[in-house]
Amino acid sequence: MLIQFFFFFFFFCALTYTQGEETKSWKKLINIAISGAAGMISNHLLFKLASGEVFGPDQPIALKLLGSERSFEALEGVAMELEDSLFPLLREVSIGIDAYEVFQDADWALLIGAKPRGPGMERADLLDINGQIFAEQGKALNAVASRNVKVIVVGNPCNTNALICLKNAPDIPAKNFHALTRLDENRAKCQLALKAGVFYDKVSNVTIWGNHSTTQVPDFLNAKINGIPVKEVIKDTKWLEEEFTEMVQKRGGVLIKKWGRSSAASTAVSVVDAIRSLVTPTPEGDWISSGVYTAGNPYGIAEDIVFSMPCRSKGDGDYELVKDVIIDDYLRSRIKMTEAELLAEKRCVAHLTGEGIAVCDLPGDTMLPGEM
Amino acid sequence: MLIQFFFFFFFFCALTYTQGEETKSWKKLINIAISGAAGMISNHLLFKLASGEVFGPDQPIALKLLGSERSFEALEGVAMELEDSLFPLLREVSIGIDAYEVFQDADWALLIGAKPRGPGMERADLLDINGQIFAEQGKALNAVASRNVKVIVVGNPCNTNALICLKNAPDIPAKNFHALTRLDENRAKCQLALKAGVFYDKVSNVTIWGNHSTTQVPDFLNAKINGIPVKEVIKDTKWLEEEFTEMVQKRGGVLIKKWGRSSAASTAVSVVDAIRSLVTPTPEGDWISSGVYTAGNPYGIAEDIVFSMPCRSKGDGDYELVKDVIIDDYLRSRIKMTEAELLAEKRCVAHLTGEGIAVCDLPGDTMLPGEM
């Protein structure tokens, strides 16, 4: 059952609109599916998508919200609030609990919903429970979504969830699946800017390598401040290797302690950043971080996992990996650790990727605090 | 104690920035003070303010967040999330619990914080408790804010809170104080559009008259759809007088039941709409609703209260009342009821407006469900 809240597309498709003196054509409607739509991250994200700040002021959108039986009434409430907000670009809101209905013709799938870890739950259990959700959603995407759907996985453990999802969607290019590490990149930029006493926009070329867990590697070797390598601007190597790295890795946990809940608003902002970075050209010489499929990567990272790496986009929704990065011994050793973790996670979900029997030999617990 | 989180204004003031080929000058920084800054409405609103969607893409802003001792750690969390979002226009975030510090030089004060009604609390008690907060904040604004500060009161009961606030700020023009009824206006527009089967932007000239309570009067007499009076488009008078009116009045309550919490996101959207409507010219022939001081109003409404009425702005932050509205017997009788309620509320807070001893002869309980 899919409930349509409002549906004004038919009034506008192929029509024109007037802004000031100019008459412009509307672009073709974009279908955006969101799972976990009644949660706090989505509550921020949906209103950002509807306001036009993600896809632009001349791009009508349809929101397709996936919830659960438990959250269905809340979803109705969200849809009502979207109605009450009178967003001119929002042409359709529909809500449902069946991914095969909600993902129909999706151009973007933002997979936010995931089960949080309950008390006493082992990490292997969490990987299995969430993995099943993402296997199912991968199958649904494969069956009904646009053949070029772009998928951003936010629900944790997001790298391995993205891997499971793409393995269950063989008819969609594996390249189209992303695990969100943009919040980590943003946090790293913020800390480098504060340390150097510059505004954020002076910090560029920041890569988050690997898993969205505490093994993630914020790369200060290739990062730049005002176009100069960070290590020439911030000469405190101990700070970079220890404090900075840990501050980025553990920022979410500090926030939860202060704020009493996880960082929904800044996560939503980073999802906006991630989408925008795929639909607008990456500034010359810069790059963005995203957890993407490793097939054919130039960094020597194990194939067939989802690993955060530096990407550049022409603004067509697609990306290419950046080639001109330096990897020194320090960086290589850190990358190896986060790679080992992702390979272990992969073995642990083999039953969900169609690769045989799962073997769970996970290293120490490195879940991000927000995801426990 | 006022904690400054980041402060980049000095890098940019009076400098220029480059966008594409053009070089533009930054505008002067706008100071925005927000009370109840750790709450859910603020959590949406702050990120909207910071993203530039309210004051525009070339307008740097400073956010000054007022919280309580209890919410101070949460405020730190909010400030950290704002940092992590790398908003280029956000030049300063400071947090504090003393209104005399936080409101310093405020150009805008968005007063969102208010105590919700506890179990068994009488409405008179709520008026008194919240009234004291707004009396104190009025004094602080009077002492330290910009002499032309614009104040939008969101915390309920917002009309009477705004009255108390302006009475305690005699050095600031009473005209600068608003009680938010924009969410009610948006809801009314949405219902009229859905009933008529048109898109929202075809609905104009919608006034909410009176108190932001269930006595509010959504005006379908002066409202238009595609420039034609609503009553000529929707000929179902019974629906307009009964269902429509009640649907708008009780929308918040229905939402709380569905969603399990009050409508923070759409309230924040309506605050954005309210501010934008004061800083951009009102479209020719249209108007917006705001709860404003009644001195010298042309509708025969009692003087010296805060009453929602139709306003038009030149986009300079100021407004004028609309003169060409029709008031028939039905509308007049409804306006009288909401006026009587506001006069009773005023008598009930006389001790807070400097007008003697309070007499609480409140009519039946008409608090909006979200505010109980």
C-alpha cells in the first residue's frame, strides 16, 4: 500500500514557469526515495530536499518515504508537515512500508534507516540484522528503481551495508553505490581550519580513507590549506597524527554526550553536501570523499569492498577516482588497518552477499559511538 | 558567561568575495539572537539561518544562542554541529544563558523558548510563568539590542508573550514585535489549495486574524485562488465555515497525535517565511499574516494588544497594515471572539505589563494542542 499525499506533477510537467522577467522550463521531475524517513536525520534532510537547496531552484522533486509499520503514523505526520510548508518544488509525497513500491523509478535512494545496536548486542548480530535490511533493499532497487539510480547509504555500518546492497542489485552499476563519509570529511576540515586559524573554505583536498568507523583515516598528508600542504602550515606532527585523527574519529561520541542524541542535523547537511558534490562539478584541483566500490582502484586497496576514497565529479551524478595522491608509510599502515576491518566485516556477511558461509572474525570493536 | 565558538567575522568584514567571474562585497554582518536554542524548532531553524536560505547567499550572519543552565551542554552540541556543517555565511556562534549578554546588538531576536504546560497546570499559571520569561527578555532587549531590533515571538501563548515583551522594551518601537501566525496561514493555504485542486502558489491573500489559539480566524472571505475570491471557487460554505476553519485551528493537535511530537520542522519553515516576508517586498496585491501591535489599526480591533492581521512589507524589515479588506458579519463575530480572548489574557498579565493587578477571568481553554 502506497499512500500518495499530494501529487501536483501533472499540472506542471513540460510546462514553463516565470521568474522575474524570464520564462524558464521546468526540469524533469526527480524521484527521491528515502528509507528511515520518520527518523531524525530524515526529518532534517527531507525539508532540505524539498526547499530546493540540494537540486536547485528550478528542479521539481518527488519524495518517496519508506518507513515501517511501527513508524507509519509518524510518516503521515511528516507528510503533513511537508504539505504545511508549501514548498513550490515539492510535487509529490508518497509514503509506504514496502520497498518494492516506494523505490519504483527512484533516481536517488538515500538509505538512512538502520537498526541501532541494543544493549548486549554483539557487533556480528548488528551486521547481520542490518545486512538483511540492506540485502532486501538492494533486491528492491534492482527490481524497480531507475537503471541509473544513485544510492547513498547512511545507515550503519554503512560501508558494509552498501556492499551488501550493491551485491543484491546486480543490474545496477556497482559504481552507483556510496557509503556516506562526508560528515567525517567536514569534521576533519573544520578541525584543520580551527587549528590553522583560517576559514573552512581555505581547507581543501581532505580525504577520509576506509571505513566509517573509528578506524577511518583522515588524510592530512594530501590535504591543503590555502593551496599549501597542511604539514607545511600545521607543523605539529604529533597533533596531526594523534589529536586531530582521534578528534575526527570520535567527534560523534563527544557530541552524543553533550547533546544527548546523535548528530542528525549535521549528518543531514553532509548528505546534502554529498549529493550536491555529485550533481555539480568538483572545483578544479579539489576532491571529495565517498565510500565507493574498490574495483580497479589505483591505491592498492583490496578489490570488492566499499572503501572511502578521494573522488571527483563532472556534475553528472557520476565520479572518478583521483589519481594524484601521495601515500606514505604512515598513511599506508593506517589504510591497511581500516582495510582489514572491512575485509573482516565482509567475511561476516558472506551469507548476505551470495558468497557462501559467514565467518565472523571481527577485530576489536570500532563502531562509531553514534551507531552503538 | 558567553562562550564564543567561532568568530571569523574579522577576516571578512568590508572585504570582497568572488563568485564565478563577479566580485561582490559582503553585506554587513547580521546578529541573530535565538532563545530556546537547544529545542527542536531551533534545531531546524538554526541550520536554515546558517545555510543562507533566509537572508540570502551574500549575507554573513552571527548566531547568538540563548539557553538555560539545564540545556547548556546541549547548546554546546548544537554549536559543534554548526561548526561541522562548514556553512560559509556563518561567521560567529556564541552561546550563553544570560539574555543581557546574548541579546547584545541583536538585529533579530527569535524568541522560541517557553515553558510547556505541565500536568494539572492552569492556563493562568502558564501565562504567568511564560510571561515572566518574556518580561525579562523584553527588558534585556531594551537594554542591549539594536535600537531597531525585529522580534518574532514563537513561544506560546505567543500573542500575549509578545505584548509583555514589547511593554518591557519601551525604547524599541512596538511595531517591531511579531507573534508568529505564519504556520497557521501556511496551513490555511494548504487546505484551500487541496480543496480547490490547485497548487499552493495559486492561493493568496490569506489572513489569520487574532490569537494563535483555537479562536484564531482563518479568513476565507478575502482569500483568493488564482486571483478569484475563494467563495467563488469553493462554493461549499459549510465546508469553509466549519471544516476548513476547524482543520486549520486543530492541525497542530492532529499532527502531535500522528507524529508523537509537535511540528518543529514546519514551524521552523514558517519562521523562515515570516522573516523573508519582512526582508523581501510582498508580491503586488498580496499580503501576509502576522501578530502585531494593534495601535491605530483600521479594522476596529481593540487597541493595545497583539493581534494577527494582514500586513505588507516593502522588504525593509518593516510593514504596514493592509487597508482594503472586507469584514462581513460572520468574520466580525469571529474576530470579536478572539479579541475577547486576547483582552482577557491581557488582564491576566497586567502585573507583567506594568498595568496594575492581574485579574484572570479567562474564557474557556483554547490553547493550541501543541502548547499544552
